[in-house]
Amino acid sequence: MGRLRVGLAAGLVLALAGPLVAEELRFVVPEYAPFSGTVAGKAGGIGVDLALKVLHEAGVTPRVDVVSNFARCVGEVRFGAAAGFFVGSKATDRDAVAILSDRILTNRWIWVWRSDSLVDPKAPEFKARAEVGVILNSNPHTWLKDHGYLVTGTPPNVAGLLAMLDTKRFDALLVPELIFQQGLRTTGRPATAYQSSLEVEQAMGIYVSKKTLSEHPDLLTRINVAIKKLGL
């Protein structure tokens, strides 16, 4: 019986280590720097780099295309044009068409407001009275709407978001911390111009379409094994 168990375990390891499918699987990523987007003419970013390491470790040959935003990613998966997308955190519309892998990185959402402002996102009246901004079709955008915040600014990128905050188009913005830091670097704005506080931390991973998983049932298992093996 012991030999049988050892044999089965070895077989499982071998199965997970071997090539998954002969064909290339197409994944899409949004313009969401620094996690993903177009870098030197092709898909890149810290999330893309990590996801590609995981997929290659899992025996997947990916083709990655950049699209405008997460809503487009979900649409591509819904209509069968993509096997999945990355990197993303959990959201209802995403869960409807795909399954999220284990965490490959952590996304910290922060409130940001002008340093000359007296706004306090932790104050009881903030949610009911404050006008807030967020990147269009991002997960924070969905979260703000679901939680009843007054969203009055939805530019497509962080540069637009900071410009609107600077001109007092809204009181505060909700944005992933790394995206905010990227915005400071690319626009040359000083960090001292703003205050911030943490709202939530979320796990981000690879979303694989339910259709693709019906064709390759062990794909998500292989991806999660690869994530663990890489120590992410």
C-alpha cells in the first residue's frame, strides 16, 4: 500500500511537471501600470512578469495581448476570445466568467487627498458627503459603487486622476498604492503634496476562464502548484 501511494504521488508530480497543452493559450492584460500594460511595444509590468513565470512553470505557452481595461478583459473571456487575464483581484463580474488563482502579489488600496485638505477618509461622514475619484472600470471603481460612495471623477489613468485631485474636482481618490507611486514618478509630482491612508489589502492572481478549465481541468491546479513552487 505504501509503494502504491508513493507511485501515485510521483505520478502526480510528473503530470504537473509535464507540458499542459500543445496549443498556445491567449491571455489579455489591461493598461494598468505598473501591474500591466504596454512596455517597449509589448505586454509588460510587475504583474505580467510574475504571471508569465507562473504560467511557464505550469507548462503553459501563453500569448499575451494588452487591452484597454479590466472590463475589456472580462468581455474577451466572456466571448471566448481569451483563456484568461491577469493580474486581478476578486470581483463579481470576473468570478462570473473565470476562476482566480492563488495570490501572486498583494494589492494595497489607499485613499489619497491633498496635503492642504482637511478631509479624513476615516471620518464617519466621509462616505456620505465626500466626492471621490477612481480609475475608470478598475476594481476600486466597482468597490466604491458597491459600497455607496459618491464617485464624481473616473479618468482612464492615474495621471488624469491626480490632475483632477489637484484641481479640486473631488475630495479624495482611491487607488492601488503602486499605481499612485507610479503616477508620482511619471508626472513629476512630489509625494509631499498628498496625504494617504490604507483602505484594504487584496490578493491578486491569474484569472482563468471557466471555458478553458472545462477543456483543461487541471490547469488551475498546475498554476497554483507553480505559484507555491516559485514561493510567491
